[in-house]
Amino acid sequence: MKLIKIIAAAGAAIAVIAVAGMALGVIRPPIGGKSPSLPCEQLPDRVTVEQALTQHADLLNRIHGAGSGVKVSVATPCAGEPDKAMVTIRYTTAAEQAAIDTIMRRDGFGVPAALVKA
């Protein structure tokens, strides 16, 4: 009985970690090419996202250094909710994507960020 409770608690902890990781890490585009995003109610406000970019200027510079086709911006993906925002990192080549992946595996902005092929 104790083993079942431990397994259930571990499963719940893993689910919480997975959701937190999605919210603060890089969101991958879904199959079909639509822009990736979290549900609008999970996105922070625009000011918070802008502050995150300012506070992580070193990370921003490293991402820009991944290649000339890399563009980082604040996106507002929610129609009718212009204050809900996230970071969008656009890249043009596979080498840029790989470099950004390497950077973002170690560091993050502390807000949702989407990696999108331009």
C-alpha cells in the first residue's frame, strides 16, 4: 500500500515538473507548422516578458550569436488578449536551431519561449 502511494506521489511530482518545464522552457511547434503556444491563461503579461528579456541580456546576446537569421521578439499570440505574451525565437537554419537548443537547455528566460522556423 505504501509503495502505491509513493508511486502515485512520484507520478504527480513528475507531472508538475513537466508542466513547469513547459511553461519556463522552450515550446516546440506542433506537427503541421502552427505557431507554438501555451493556453492563454498560462501566459504571463507582456511587461513580465519584456522584463525577462532585459534581465537576461547575456542569454539574449548568446541566442542572437547563434546566427544571422536568429530573431528574438515578444509575441502576443492570444487574439483579444494583447497583454498575454511570450518570447518567440525565430531561426532560419538547422545549425541555428541546434545552437539555440544547446543554449536553451542550460539557460532560460523564466517565461515561456517558443522556437519557430522562420
